[in-house]
Amino acid sequence: MARVKNYWEIVGYLNRFDEYCSDLLMIKPTEAGGLVPFELNAAQKYFLDIIVKAVEEERKPRFIVLKSRKLGFSTFIQAFIYRLVTYLKYFEAATITHEAPATQNLHRMLQRYYNYFQDERKPARKSVGNQKRLEFSEIGSSVDLFTAGTDDSSRSFTPQAIHASEVAFWKNAEVVMTALMNAMPDDAWIFIETTANGMGNWFYETWQSAVEGKSDFIPVFCGWNMNPQCAQAKRPHEADMKYTAEEENLAIKYRLSENQIRWRRWAIINKCGDNLDTFHQEYPICPEEAFIGSGNPYFDTEKVTRIINYRRANPYPFRTGVLQRSLDNKTVKFIEDGSIKADGFPNGLCLYEEPDRLTQVKNNIIIAHDPAGGVYTNTEGSSKKRRGDTDFSVTGVLNRQLNRQVAWSRNKLNYDQQAELLLNLIIYYSGTYQTNQIPFVIIERTGAGVAVITALISLMRQLSIPLTRLYRKTLAMGIITEEQSENQIGFMTQEDNKHVVCGLLQQRIRESVDAYEHVDDITTIPCLYGLEECLTFVNNGGKIRAQSGYWDDYVMMTSLLLEANRVLEPPESLATEYYGTRLARNIKNRFYKKQGIW
């Protein structure tokens, strides 16, 4: 980072950049009127403080900005770049926008900076005709402006500073940014700023990587509440405001004034077509609000986000390890190993609750499996697909008395390995191995599921485990052969019944969060990975599936758990053992009522 320090030995102190802007630069405000000095607003000052801190800590000057609209980040970054190219010799910079009008607007902004720039060090400008370029012949520095997707935007050059504006709306962001990142020096200034445009794009993945600390980019978020213009005073004809539960929560959480809440109401209706999801994308108050799944999100993204935030603050304790079966096939032990992840290891398991006496009662444990073809690869857990990736097989265990998943696994295994994992789970949760304690198993029959089911049936027969503990579709009345019965085992996913089973999860998520953002702690999905999959599960033209480039295996596995939970008799209670059948019947009735089965 020595080079960064040298920059500012020449340019001046960063903490006086605000004075430089107000004294020497003129801008055209959004309101009608003439030019005014460039006075930094609250969001721009906040960003400047982050830049100063990064330089002091000798971090690479790479910034990725997720923002609300109308905060002036393009104006600020263009001023920053203008200072670099007018004070430093042989300094090349570039600005790339998402569309031609935006490129033209930023070009006019730079020209305005130069035309009204009153400083004795103002360099002479070289004429470049109609090109969107400012070039200073005396010092050999320049700044070029391009539109993403044009031939110029991918030409060969090595800028020392780049401003990538509205990257989330570039059609070829990954291609252009990859080329630029490899062309620029390692200590180049990089500014990426944009409003959100859903998930499944280069910006979303780069933002997530920065937030998780996996890259050198410094994430910066600024919400609409940092803009003083996002406030509206009470008008004479308006009645006193009465907050909704959601507004009351926002006011407390983000210290919003009544005028800010009033503006929010107005903006949702008048700027966003009375669509709350659109408002969250255009005017987010937190990063989670900004990312709305492209297409039509199947799940309530706002409530999923609240559950994710709650789960991050209140994670379920868990252990990771592998299941190991005894030589006589009668018992299975969980061998804890913190280095093993549930994602990417054969027999790898994430365990939230161990089986106990209360667990080992009839119809209490359900195992669901969403199969896939493929072999083991040691892969980092991610809801994002990589090119050429095949689906994962995902397994989950539901404890119906606790009403939540107590274990899960996500791997790339061969069919026989998937069957072995399922058998180990069956034995692990079977307790004394009595028939009425054997877990109920539901497997998706589509595609690779047939091979997994066939392998599991063979293993269960070897151990005399009854096949009646496997889910099968409803059979017509009449006598059927054993072979015909086996052909009915598994859940055959089709578009119509997919809506049914995924609707169970949709309802569970919707009912788990109330208007005050209170989250029911007893939720079906305990892990963040599964919740993140819900954000990228969409409904496009009546077809529900993962957004392009993402997985849906965890969503489908959890939906299968809920389908089995819907059709299976409620679990027996140990109350029968101590208090008799009447109390047990009451417990059953309460279970039915809680599940909405009457």
C-alpha cells in the first residue's frame, strides 16, 4: 500500500476532501435552479470516512457500495476520480455505466467540474472531439467514460482507478469486470456502486463475498434514511399519523422520525406503484431488503429475511460429524468431528438434537431425501451454482414433537452411498429398533430417486426393516402385488403437486413471523443455507423452481418433510404410558390443530 500513501502525499489529506469539493467543484442539484458548490451530504461523508480508514489501515482501495437511490454516490466518486486525474501525472481512470444516458450524464458532470474549476493547478485540457473522455496533455492523465456492453468498454487498457456504476444492471457484468480486474494494477482504486437488482448476478455474489470477508472489497451500505430529502412534513389537510405495527418497529429500530415514516408511505404509493418489494429494492433501509429475487419470489422475501436475521442472532447449537454403523448393523453412532461439514462429506451430518427416549416414539421422526446423481466432491457450502455443477442430494430429519429439523446433510454421493446414509439415519433414530419406532422416510422418486429407492429397499430387506415405513402415493382399492407396491414408493414430483408441497413451506414461513418482526423460534428450517435458498426460489409463469444459477434441493427436501408430516398420523406420546389414553387423545388433537389438520 505504499503507492496509496504516495498518492495522498501529492493530492493532499483525505480528511480535507470535503473542503476541496465545496471550495472548487460545482454541481447541478436535483431541484430546479442553477449550479451550487458541492457540499457533501451525510451519506457521502460517511463514505469518505470509510475511505480514510481504509487508507490508514493500508488496505487495498476497493469499495463495493450497495445503496438507496438519490444519495449522490456517483457525484462523489466522479469528484474523487476528477481530483486524481487533475493532480497526478500519467494517471488513467475510467467510468463505466449501465446505459448510454447515464454515461452522458456523468460525462457532463466531469465537464462541469472542469469548466468551473478555480484552482491554480488546473491542467490544460486536450481536445478529443466527440469522445466521452477528458484528457490533460500537460500531465498525461485522462478519464474515459463507457457504457457496459459496448466495444469500447472491453478495449485493452490499464486504468489506475475505475468507477463501475449500476453494475447490478449490466448484462455482462461478470465478463467486463473480470477483464478489468485482471488488467488493473493490484493497488488500483476500484469503486463499484449500484442499487440492487435481485440475486443471481455478479454484483450480488461479489457483495456477499465482501460481507463475508472473502475478498479485498470493503462493503458499504447506505439506506434511504441517510438522505435528508426522504422526509415529508405533515400537510394541513392530513390527519395525525397512526403507525402500523411494521412502521412502529422500523421507527424504533432505525430511529426514524414521523416525517420519515410519512415520506416512506408516500414513496411506496407514488414512486413504487404501491409495491413494497419494489420500494425495498429501490429504497432499502438495510442490505437484506435490497435483494429481491428476480422474477416473482415464491416465498415472502421480507419474512425470510427476518428469519435469517433472527437465526444469525440466535443460532441453534449444533455438532458436525459422521454416522458409523456397527458390524452387526444394529446400532449407529454419531462420531463428532468439527472439521467435517454437513455439506461436502460422505455421511457428513449436521446434528442439532440427538435422539432420546422422547424422540423414539411412533411416528415422531420423519426423514426426507431429495436425491441427485453425482459423486463426492469436497465443495464449500453455497446456494450459488458453479458452471457444470450437478445437483446435490440433501437429507433432513424432522422431530415432530419439537416441530423442527434436528439434522441435515448435503452431499454429492452415488446412489448406493445415498441409500447407505438413509439406512444409517433410520437405525440411528430407531432407538430399540422396534417396528413402531422406525422413522418414516419420504424420498423424491423423480430422476435419480428411483435408483436410490431401489438401493435402499435392498438394504432394508437385508435387515428386515419393513417397507411400510417408506412413503408411497395413495393406492387404488384392490389387490396389488408386492412389485406394484414397490413401484409406488417415493414422491413423484410434478408441477401440480410441487405447488402443494412447497405451499406447505410457504405457509410455514408466512406464519412464523408476525407484524412486529417477532420470529417463532420453533421454525422448520434451522440453518442459514436452507433459508438463503428460499430467497432464490421463484415462480415464473406458474413454474416454481430455483432462480437460474441457484439450487433448490434444500427447499424441496424441507417441503417433502412437511408433506410427510401432513399425511402421517401424529406421534404417540409418552403421556399414554403415564396418564392413560384420554390425555394422549387430547395431545393428538392439539397436534392436529397446530398442524392445521382437521
